[in-house]
Amino acid sequence: MEHYDWTADLDLGIDVIDSQHRRIVDYINEINDAIAQQDVTMVFDVMERLKDYTMDHFAFEEQLLKQAGYLLMEAHQQVHRRFEDRIAKYEESLLNGHDPFGVARRIRTALMAWLIQHIKQEDADYVPVVKKVLKREESWINGALKRIFGQPENA
Ligand SMILES: [Fe+2]
């Protein structure tokens, strides 16, 4: 069974974002576990949490980019929406009674490939702009984390 280990080249050097990306990889690995254990309930459960968490992460990232005045914000948002559409399609396949483990395997492979590519390309592009804003906006970050995730990250 394929297990994805976080590698240092995926770190953007922005702790608040890196920890969220790691969490998404954890969920993808939980899908691995659900396949290994042939546990259908777990597939559905992890899928739900992965979807919720990813949407929260995107919302946070987008607000951060807006706050930072990032010029490619709209294009970045579109990439996020396409990813959400993809998750919704997988969810639909699960609900339509397709083989849950077959779908889970496709989710695992496709999402991980997408995530790595997105982090290394689109996300990497905003790093300098966001780093600048992080220094002066710590209280804004904490407020946004609380608004979107309901609690400070890592709590
Ligand atoms: Fe992103």
C-alpha cells in the first residue's frame, strides 16, 4: 500500500500553510488505511473530512492571498474551484454506488499528484508576497484561522 511521506521540498516555509498541507496529506494517507482495511464506512468518513478540511484550507489561503494583495489571486481561486469540483465528482461516484475501494484508489492517486503539483507551482508562486504580509499581520492570521477552522491551528 502506498503511503505518502511528507518531503521537505513540499514545505513552502510558511508554517501556517505547511501544517494545513500536511494535514491534507494525512487525510490522503487515511484513505490508504481505509483501503488496506477494506473499510467502506471509513472511506466515506475520511472523504467527508478531507472535503471539509480542504475547503477550509482553500478559504483560508484565499483570504490570506487577498489580504496580501496577491495579483494572481483570481487564477489561484479558479484552480481551487476545479479541485473542489474534482472532489465533488469522486464523492458523487461513491454515493452512486461505484466500488468504493476503486474510487478511493483513484482519489488517492489523483489528489496526491494534484496536491504536489499545486504546492510546487501555484502555491510556491505566492510565497514571497505572503511572507511579507505575515510579518505584520499576525493578529489577522489568528482571527482568520479562528473564523474558518473554528479554532487556532494546531490547537
Ligand atoms: Fe493553493
